[in-house]
Amino acid sequence: MSYPILPHLPRLRILYIGPLVPHENVLHRYFALQRLGQTVFPLDERFFKSDGNSLAGKIRFRTQRGPTVRQFNEMVLEQAVSNRVDVVWADKQTFLLPDTLRRLRQQGIVTVDWTLDNAFGPRNDPGWRTYKSAIGEYDIHVLQRDVTMRDYLAAGARRVVKMQTVFDRVHQYPPPAGWSDKDRDRDVSFVGSPYDERPQFLARLHTEYRLPVVISGMSRWAKLLPPKSAHLYSGSELLATDYRSAIWRSKINLSFVTHTNQDEFAHKTFEIAGCAGFQIAERCPGHLERFVEDQEIVLFSSLEECAEKIARYLPDEAARTRIAWAGYRRAVRSGYDNDTQLARILVEVAPLITAVRT
């Protein structure tokens, strides 16, 4: 199965700023840029966000003020100039000050903001104040929602580009040949965060429909699940190879859209497809636009429909296998992967360099 042919790409020098945590999505994007032939200089922001005691960190997170924030901005400027970069690529950077972005432009450096969270969403998450004040100073914002694009343009954004969430072809890929239900010890599986009404939804699948649900993710699950369903939580957050393995080992993978973030599709949907996992995902326009229902993905709109689909497909390994592999082929063919999507952004960024330098 072949990925889409990539366009001819510029060769850029990029200062990449983000929490470069091993095996997580920010680092996946960093390595994907390198695979695309870019010269990438890393700046791990974790030191600056964790500097000092926990109280200082919480205050800094909410206010984006203090000496550590100033040091961070000075480091960005110093690294950008000393490495003679063309682009500063900020992966959800809430500490970058408007003046820093202006000074980078004065040096002829393009600034890219990659933020998949929703700074204007109904969750009203803290920590966005400085980021919002800097929206008009970035040369381009990469976003994942139509509603967010409208919010950014209203806030003075110069340019916005829509980008979908993806799988990473190096870390999410199909299981070994011959993999089957004999290798699967998770029946109805969800791996992720307990946003929205997911704890209640999954608990009801178990208690009302007697379905064999297993949940993995952050420890908050233990507090949010009803007491009678607490045992559904496996007690572990799965990352990297463990996450991929959990998808392989699941007969049915569930995927939910995060409505409190106004998401149009689920990141997990593309990761499951990249692993050739069978999934039952929440029905939404974003999923319907990207997969053929009942051929490449199975969808639900209610608890009752989800339970009915699980009961239908759980004993039918042949149907699950057929749909899972069709979903994988669609994800590869359509370029729902980091390399393909990042190449699109590089094509958008290249002309901005000439504009900034004239």
C-alpha cells in the first residue's frame, strides 16, 4: 500500500519549539519534519514550564508572567538567530510573547503556530491569555476546526490553514501477519481521556448491555467511573508501543469526538485506522467525510446504536478484519498521516518566507 506522492518541498531551517516528550505526538511531528528533508533544531519547552516549585508553575501557567517566561522568550530569539533559521515552529506555545514574534519577523523569520487544542472553546481552559494576545503576530496558524478558524480570524490572525489530526506512520502501523482474535485479549476497548460523558457511556455499555468493556488511560478514570464499573479501568495510561499494542489486541476499539473541545473528528480514529484496528467511532460529519461507513469504519450516534453494533460485530471476526483493513488502506491512500499533512504545511509556509524578507 503506497502513501500519496509528496509535492516538491522547500529545504528549510526550522527551530521547533514544544514539549519533546518521548513517544508523544509533538516529537512525532518533529521527526516527521526531519524525514521530509528539513533541518530541524529542537527547543524543549518543558524545562521552562517546570522550573521552580509546583505553586510557581501553576501561577506561571495561568499568568504567563515572570522571569522564567522572559528567559524562555530570550532563548527562542537567541536560538533562532544563532541557527540562522527560516522558520520558528511553535507547537502550542502559550509562553511566546507578541514582542518576541515581532522581533522574529524583523529578522526575516516566519512564525508558525500549530495548536490543535481550542483556545476559544466552551471548556474555558486557563492559560491562554498571552497566547490569544499574540494571535495576530504569527504568520500562519495551523488549526483543526472551522469554528476555530473563524475565531482566529476574528482575533486578527494573518493566515489560517486547516489541518486534520493524523496517525504517525513510524509509530502506528498494522500488526504482524497472521494476527487474529487468538492474539486479542481486549474485547470492547477504549484507550484515552474521560472527557464529556464517556465514563457514564462506557459504564452503561457494561451494566445495561453486559458488554465486556476495558478502559485504559489517565488516573482520573478511577474517580469518574460509577463505583459498580470501577473495575473496567485497567489502571494504566498506555503510551508508544503499549498504545499500539492495545489497539492490535482489541477486537473492537471505540472512538469518541470531544464535544467540549468543539472537535469535528477524533484524533484516535486515525491512529486506530493506521494500526489496522477495527473501530466503532462516533458518527459525525468529519468521520463521514473521511471514511465510508460500514465499509471502512463502523459508526454510532447513540448508546443504543453503539451497543447494537458491538453485539453485531464482536462475534464476527471476518467482518471486523475486512473493515479494519479497508480503513487502513483508506487512511494510507488519503494521506491521513503526519508526513503527508506536514508536507502540505511546508508548501504553505515557503512563500511566506519571501514575503517576510521583502
